[in-house]
Amino acid sequence: DQQVKQNSPSLSVQEGRISILNCDYTNSMFDYFLWYKKYPAEGPTFLISISSIKDKNEDGRFTVFLNKSAKHLSLHIVPSQPGDSAVYFCAAIAAGGTSYGKLTFGQGTILTVHP
Amino acid sequence: DSGVTQTPKHLITATGQRVTLRCSPRSGDLSVYWYQQSLDQGLQFLIQYYNGEERAKGNILERFSAQQFPDLHSELNLSSLELGDSALYFCASSGALGTGELFFGEGSRLTVL
């Protein structure tokens, strides 16, 4: 049972344009969401997060939007740069859980930004 | 560099064997987490230790066990290995308990033949 889904395995974008990565979840108990970025041969790196009490969080070129009613979140990267090419993982944490490190991850989306 | 060190980086072994993966967390981090990433899958949470004590458990197989030592390094033991255990095993650490921001190592790639 995939509680966090990233339905697009890959996304290709031109440099300077917007990249939009999507994520859907099914567990209503999730109340904190994160995006991680992963380069080949490296571990995932935290990118940005959002609490369920917000609908938007922005950090430089990265903005995460949360639509709780649709159980959907998205990561916007503007403008996209070739160095953003990586695998992006969406992750969620359940409210009342015993551990804030017990993340449920999506399968990942491979983003390729072309010069 | 996340500050989390995992060894070995690559490991090839046969079915039925036992292996130990090692993780040194970032300096000062008390929590260590183990995740498994199989082919085309997201990362699956296995287990967390906090300051030597088991804190949370995911879908970790009974053939797998972990521990965290007084110096805070952790080991993940995988026994009676099966072909399906082939995966990337990530260790992560964190200081604060409540943010979800984890610092991951580069992973240990296990191949079971």
C-alpha cells in the first residue's frame, strides 16, 4: 500500500523554466511533509518542508504547496537550473507518531533540466 | 558531505549469508535511522535508535536487527540473506527529534547473488 505516491517517474524541463513535481498521499494522519533531493551516488538531502497548518512554504527558488483537501502537494522550482537535475523524493510524517524520523517516502521523480 | 559515514559502500554476497552494515552519525546527533531502498522503490523506514535505545520500528524483517552503541555508531545486521534483500541501505541521523530533517549517508549497496 503506497501511502505517498509520485506518479511521474521523470520530468524534463528547459533551463530557466518552472519545474513542478507532484506528490499525492492517502493517509489523513500525515501532518508534515518534506522534499528531499538525491544526486547519484549520494544520500538524499533535505530540501524543504511544510506543516499541514500551512498551504505554502517558500525558500529561494523552491516553493512547496499543500492542498490538504486533495491530499496533494507540489514542489515548484523557479527558475530551474541544470544543477537541479536529480531525483526528488516526497516524504510525509504521521501525526502522533513515535518518531519524527519515520518518514514515508514516495518513489521519486527524476528531474532533468536541459541547458 | 552530510557528516554521516556508512561502510562498506558496496557489498556482494551469497544467499544465506550474513552481513553487517555500519553507520557513524554526524557528530552530536543522538538519533540514527536505517532505510532500505529497493529497485524502483522509495526509501522504506526500517528502524530508529535514539541514544542507544530503539525508538521506532518500521517493516523490518525478523532476519534483520540493529543496534546503537555507546559511541552512537550503529550497525544493521542482515542474516539468512535472500535475493530480494539486494538494495541500497541508507543510514541517517538527526539531532532534534521533531523536524523530520534527516542527514543521510551515501548508502551501502548490497547485492545478494
